[in-house]
Amino acid sequence: MTSDLRRLHLLDLLKVMTLLAIQILHVWEFIFYEDDLILPGSILYQPLLQYYARVFSIGGQVLVAVIYLLFGLTEKTKTSLLKIAGFAVLGQIALAFAFMEDGKPNFEWDIYSFIFLTNLLLLFLPRGKISLVIVSFILLWVSPSVWKGFIPENLLTDLLVGRKGDFSTGAWAPMPWFFHALLFFNLGTLTRRKVIALSEWNRAETFMWPMLFAFSIPFLGFYFSTPIGPNYYFFNFHQTMPVYWANFLPFVFWIRLAFLEKLRAKLESKWLLRWVSSLQWSRQLGLCYVTAVLYLGLSAQYEEFFRSSPLAFDALALSVMPVSEIIVRILMKIVPKKK
């Protein structure tokens, strides 16, 4: 949503497509938690669904970029950021119970911990600063291995730089991924304040984008071979930054197109895009995501059943988003709306 309160349908579409891929990857992670994806008898998950999901292997980074861009675009207040941080704590608790071991909640640093910390830090930083955009972008070219080599080892710094440890699988290390959120948060704010103009296509972009894609060609598709198990996070969050940016570039281009006024006007009449924007997965993303985590956490108790019934596993993979959508719609009907 922008200052004129119209939906950015292409951003909603990117969000939902990315979330679909994330849930497809999560199904395997929650149920089997194995890097080698082998399930004889599966018709949909192997290979169709997982092939689709692998296109969005860095979907977590895409989703964070879109979310914090929208936070900046809608000028989230400090109170709102604090509330979202509180909700992230609930999400982390849900995640801990979903991955229970021997009847005990299992804490690992993950997306909810990252959102909690990121939102707290944003409370104390100025917003809409071009200097922060520049600094964030520069630091996002420092590869994770550099941070790990520079910062000494202990429990706290392992979480900070994403070393594998008792509470870290390598996911969402604040160094460097906090700057990923900070970059897009400030880009959203600057767009809202019209410091950055994205509604019209700049003539220079006609040359810039082809050049960027040309430089990216040698690295494109790198993440497609990602493991989908214990090594997923370490693989996806710890490559060199040139490899990351080359594969992230197509999503940046998609985000850029979403702001073009002429394209937005055309998309307003497309019922399919309006339907995507009306989904709770578009409007109540956080609640849908937690619901999906709990749904998959419960489903994980039946690993042996799904291992022996691959078609049932296919059905589970397809059901995550619709089931979560229905549950959240019911909750939205029950919970009274603020006047």
C-alpha cells in the first residue's frame, strides 16, 4: 500500500508466490528434516512443487525486503514496530513448540528472533536517511564469511554472525541481514516521502537493468540446488554477496516494476490480482505464518504416516496455505474490529 492507499498488486503477488514457496520448503523441513529430497511415490511434491519452491530458495530474504519496504512505505510508527516485535516473540514461541524434542521446546535463532531484534533497533535509528541506504547497501556487499572471521567466537556472536551452534543453524544472522531490512525500510520511507520517484520509468533504467542482468548471468540459478533440511539455512544465508545479489536482482526488478503508475493502473482491473491482494496471506501475513507453523508442527507428529503415504504428503503440501487462510479468516470474523 502507498500514500494514496491503493494496493501494490505486484508486491502482493510476489509476497504470496514467495510464501507459497516457503511453505512448500517448510513442509519437507518440518516433517522429514532431511537434506536429500527422496520420497518415492510422490506425484506433486517430487518434482513439481519442490522445483517451483527452489526458484524462490532465497524467499526469506525476498519476503523481508518486501515487508520492510512496506513498513517504510506506510510509515509504521514506533508503537506499531514495537507491537510487531511483540508478535514476533509469540511466533518464536510457536516455532519452539513446533520443533519440540523429547517434550521440550527447542529454541533456535530464526526469522521471528530476527524480526524482534530488527524492529527494536529500528526504534532507535532515524528513518528516511539516504546515508543509511548507502551504508546498508555497502555493508550488504560484505560476505558473511568476512563477519565470521572478524568477530570472535562465543554464544552471542555465533548468533550475531550465523555460526552454527547450540541455538543457531546459520539463519538470519543480523550481520549482515539486519542491513537488508534497514535498506528496504529506508527505501520505502524515501519513496513515501517522494525523495525517490518510482512511478515513472527513467530513461537511464533502459540501459541500467540489462547491464545488471548481464553481470548476473554467471551466478543465476545458484540457489536452485539448495539442500532442504539441516543445511538449508547455512547454504542460503552464507554465500558470497555477489552470488546473492545476482540471484536477488530479478526480485528487485519485480519490486521496481510494482511502482510504475501505468502498470499499476492496468493491473487494477485484473480480478486475479485483486483476489490475491484480498487474501489474508496478503493482509494478515504474520498471523497466517504463525498458523502455518502450528499446523505443520502438529503434522510433524505423523512423520511415519507421511513417509509411507507420499500422496498424503502431497496433499499436506498443498493444504498449508488454504487451511491457514481459512483459519485466519474465521479468526478475523470472531475478533471485533477496532472502530
